[in-house]
Amino acid sequence: YEFIADHEKMVGVINEYMDDFNQTSTNKLTLILFMDAIQHICRISRILRQPMGNALLLGVGGSGRQSLTKLASHMAEYDCFQIELSKNYGPSEWREDIKRILMKAGIQYQH
């Protein structure tokens, strides 16, 4: 761990990453970066940097789990993949999604 004494600088760096994400993504992030959110971004970022790092994020709806994870993965230069569920989503769609993401990860050497 590295202690960060200048919190304003850290907020500025995270805001720069969020601006960069918003320029490259169709889904814009408009996050209010209070200290708890920043701490969660740091935790998620640390987990993503670990080999085989994974996490189960729990919380009430609207607490920012998805947005903070998207921002942390963008900071790590990873691509996010999210399954889009519908009432017609079944085992064959699941297999196609898994096949697509594994091909992307294995053949294209992407994160």
C-alpha cells in the first residue's frame, strides 16, 4: 500500500480518468467523488491489479457498485463485459456470451 497524503490530488487524478472514460464511452459517468467512493475505487483497483483478482460487491441498488467498477477497470485499462439480460435470455445466449468473451480474451490478448 502507498499512503496518499494529498487527497485533492487523488480526486483530481480520478476525475481525469472519469473524463477520459466519458470521452471514450457512450455511457457517461457522473460520479460525486466523496471519500467513501474514492476508497472503494482504490479497493477495486487494488483487486483488479492482483493476478486472478476478483470480488463480489454487495450493496443496495444505486450505491455505485457498477459505476465504480467501470471506472476502476478503465483506470487499469481493462475492458468491461456485461451480460444484457432479457426475458428471452437462455442457456444458448449464455454460451454465446461466454464464447465471445473468451475469444476476446484469448485470441485478441485483451483484458
